[in-house]
Amino acid sequence: MPSKDQNPLNPKKLLLSKWTAVKPTHKQKHFLVSKIILPELPEGAIEFVELEAVFNKAVRTIPWRDLKNSAIWLQGWV
């Protein structure tokens, strides 16, 4: 029986999704996926997304799979 992913995410559907950092830094706790970074080759897989902090609009680029790690990110604004 295949193991079911606890937090199935599709990188193509992450745009404008809301996330909460488990350990906020510089008052940055709530984030919005502001951009999906497309691979250079059209057949390549999406690997990165841009997150924008709601507090100060700071932008950071992270591997989208990091959002699956509940020790770092919680889905929604908690």
C-alpha cells in the first residue's frame, strides 16, 4: 500500500496560497506565495517559489518542497 503524503502539494497550485512560519524572524510570520519560479526548460520540474512577507513585503525564494515540512511551515495564516 503506497504511503499517503500528509501534506500533498501541487507546485502549480501554490500561487497566492498563505503560509505561517513556525519560527518567525524579524516579525515575519505570515507569508503569501507571490510567484512560482518556472524552470529554464519547459519540461523541467518546478523547484522554487517566492514568498512575500505580509508584514514588510520582504521576498524570499525557497524550494517549494520546504512548505511540506510542518516543523518550518504551516498552511494558512495561523
